[in-house]
Amino acid sequence: MNTITLAWIALPFFLGFTIYLFPKLDKTLALFTAFASAAYALQLFVEQSPLKLELLDHFSVTLIVDQLSGYFILTNALVTAAVILYCWHSDKTTFFYAQAIILHGSLNAAFACADFISLYVALEVSGIAAFLLITYTRTDRSIWVGLRYLFISNTAMLFYLVGAVLAYQTNHSFSFASLRGAPPEALALIFLGLLIKGGIFVSGLWLPLTHSESETPVSALLSGVVVKAGVYPLVRCALMVDELDPLIRIFGVGTALLGVFYAVFEKDAKRMLAFHTVSQLGFILAAPAVGGFYALTHGLVKSALFLIAGALPSRNFKELQHKPINTTVWIALVIASFSISGFPLLSGFGAKVLTTKNLLSWQAIAMNIAALGTAISFAKFIFLPHKPDGEEAVKPGFWLAVSLLLGGLFAANVVYYEAYTLANIVKPLATIGLGWVAYLLIFKRAVLKLPRVIEEFEHLIGGMSLMLILLFWMVMA
């Protein structure tokens, strides 16, 4: 198993750097890499025994793959496969598929890391690969958005690296467990870096512009799996160091409420989905013990939603009210919206029920408000007009990609089939119904334009300083 794990980690990088030798096989090799990761992840669920690899014993540079890793790796595999299928008949060059493979490999590595140094390397590689995909079209807008992302990402990693060194000075170990007893400044700096990379709370306000302005398949990758490279270590730290669990839960609740507040009033479809990424990441952190399943469900549904949003005739909800979309596309949109709202028969239902059962008492009210806000937000999609011959024409690979993701939402129900009790079914249905009523009576006509000034580049950098002060206060309290 050790040899298989090392080969699985190395495979995407080997193919990513050699794909130019076989340019006619670029899509095939990329798809093969994704399916290889899916097979490895499924093997982790079958064996159910954690695998630990000590790479550098003296420094505690360690890889751990278990069921938690398996959820994130499977998410990466299915989202990457869907994006490759979506782009199959497009004019994407070998460069695009090479970067997609390298991004896939770096995320796999991040999901196997249990120490700060190997995680740092994986996050840096994923940041560069994501930057190259964001700027793939080489327009002035894409280059600016990409550079903005790269600068924020690198600044976050600088804070993170300083924190990792301070933690090592205290415990002479780079393991996540070294946070136990680490000085407050180490905790604050490491957490700031991860919160920024993961798009959490106000540290994640770089995310809406980056995800909404990227190409459709790149947006699906970014929201579906890339941001989870920053969320995974937070979940792992919460499970390894009990003292950190309350802190991470607090940020989970805060980001769930912040993201959904913006999403409810957002009139741009892609920006609304991006803000919901911020919100849904909060559900993963609010209950770390079951965060892996929620991450899988969110990755599948959010990637599907971004791919479908790219097929709509407009991004503006007001315009979409007067431009009926194709009924088949609308059905796919409704299925995805139902899942993220927590409707039964889709894995979003089981994920929300499981998360709710693992919340602490002080979290319950806030997370129920976030769930209601989710239902209100996605009512915008559900109540769009539609007709059999709508305006949009989907790309040839669209249905293969969306079918894979939506099929995953139905199949993932087996993870927590115990959720299907009468009591568990009634509450989500009541929440969704209340959300629809609130949307139709209040929010459909509401006109509230929230300021975007805090998303401006200079304010994002200033926000990092404020977050660092907040983190210092929280870890020292």
C-alpha cells in the first residue's frame, strides 16, 4: 500500500510534465489521472485503516491517508474528471490539461499531508497551477484577476511559513500535532494563512471576484476543490488537537453566516455561487468530525452549478426572469439547487443532517439561519422561467460532466442512509419551504446592493492585518 500511495502521488506530476510528448493524448491522460485518484480514494473506504508514511522522521514530515483524506481525494477526482469531460470537445490546448493535471496532483498531496512543510509545498504548487488556469485566456481581465489571486495566495503562505517555523522552534516538529502547546503567534500566523487559502470568513472575500470572473471550467475547479486545500488542514488540526476544535467551529459559523448574507442579496448568478462557496465551507468547519462527507457533497454540487451557470443566457437574475432557459438545463439546475438546499434523495440532505447532529448547542441557531439563507438563495434558480426550446446552447461535453456530478449526488446517499427518518426529513423540507416563501414574498423584490469596497485589493491586504489581530486575541483568550 505504501508503494501504491507514493506512485499515486507522483503520477499526476509525471504525466503533467510529460504530457507534451504525447499532445494528442492530453485529454485521455488527464482523465486517466482523475479516475486513478477516484480508484485510490474508493480503496481507502474499503480498507478503512489509516496509512501513515514517515518521510523525514526527525522533522515529523508525515503523510496520512484515511477516510477523511478519501472524501477530499474523491471530490478532487470527480470534479477534475467532470471538468476534463466538459472541455473534451473544446479548443483547450495541451497546456490547459497539463496544468489541470498538476493542480490535481498538488491537491492530492495536500489532502495527504499531516505536517506543515509538505503542506506548504503542496499549497504553493496548487496556487501556481490555479493562477495559470485563471489566466489561461490571456485577456487583460483574466491576467489581473490571476495576479490578484497569486499575490494574496503568496502573502497568505508567507504568514503561514513564519508560523510553521515558530511552531517548530517550540516542539521541534512540523507535525500538525505540534500546534499543541505552540506559542500564540505561531497559531495565529498558521491559521491566517489557511483561512485565506481556504476562503474562510472575511479572509475569503478575495474569492467572489476570482471565482466569478474565471472561465466556467476553472470556476468549477476553484469552488469545487481548490479552496478545500486550505480547509482540509483546518479540519485535520481540529481532529488532532482538541484545543483547536472550538476555534475552528467559531470560524465555521462565522463564514457560513457571512457568505449566505451576501448570497441572499446578490443579483449576479456566478457571484452568488461564489459567495455560497464561502458559506458552505463554513458547514465543513462547523462540524469537523463529519466535514469530509460535506466536502464531497459540496464539491460535486458546486462544480455542477458553475458548469450549468456557464450555460445560462445571462448572469443577471433580473434578465434571467425574462429569458426562459431550456427545460432540460433547468431540471439539472433544480436538482443541484435541491441538493445544496438539503432536499431528500440527494446527498446534500444526508450531509446537512449529519452536520446538524454533530453541531454543539451554541452553533445550532446560527447554522439553521445559514440553512434558511441557502434555501432563499437557490430559490432564485428554482423559480426561473423555462421552456423546451430555451435560448442557450450547451457545449458538447456539458451533459457528460453534469451527469457525472449529479449522479455522484445520488450515489453518495449510501454514505449516511440512516438519515432517512421522518424527523430528519421534515425539518429540511420545512426549512426549504420557508425559504421559498421568504424569497417569493420578500427577497424576490428586494433591492439591496451590498458594497463591494471590502473586496478591493488594498482592502483585502488590510483585512489580513485585522484578521491577524483577531486571531491573536482569540488564541490568547
